[in-house]
Amino acid sequence: MPPSSSTADGGGQPFDIEKFARQTVRAVEYGDACAEVLERRVIRLEEIIAARWPRSIILRRRLAREIRASVASWDPAYIPRGDFTARRLESGGQEADEIFARQERARAEGWPEPAQDQGAERGQDPGEGFLQ
């Protein structure tokens, strides 16, 4: 038996730890993509709140137009017309899928991963010198 697998409960299919690790990493990366979508939404709302009068109206209308466009394309047989929440959740999931697919393509094409903190590579505490 390979070192990466063991039997579960004394029989049945062997447990493939490499497959489990890949699935776990993909789940974490997809969670990161969902968090990125939420972060973008919050930043857009903060920008509207922080903007002064003429710009805040322009930003508010632009965001409203984009939100309406994101929920308008769903087939009423799939999500009923009056169910804005379900349509918006589906569009958020679709945005996360697009981000995740872009990350997967970048990895497949051999693009370098985002640079890690240089201080951590030298054995320093990542927060060291932050306020200096």
C-alpha cells in the first residue's frame, strides 16, 4: 500500500491523502475568491459613503445600475423575478467562480505566485518594523 493512503474503518476504499489535500487547498482558494468578492463590494460601499455630494450620487447610481444588470440576466424559470436575494447571491457566486478560474489559469500557465513578505523569508517577524 502506498504511504499516502490508508484503509478507512478496516475495509472499503483506501483514503487518498493527496486527493484530500488538493481538495482542501481548492476549497480554501475558492473561499479566498468569495472573500475577495465581498471585499470589493464593501470597498465600493465605503467609497460611496466617503465621497462628497456630487461624486456620491454618481457612484451610487453606477453601483445601482451594475447591481440591476447583475440580477437581470437570470432566467425566471431558474430564479423567480421577485427573488432579488437569490439572484444577487447567484451573481456573487458567479463572480467568485470567475476569480477562481482566473487564478487557476494563471497557475496552469506558470505565472509566479504573489510575492510573500520578504521579511518572513529572512526569518524576521512579519509585523516587525511596521510602525517605524
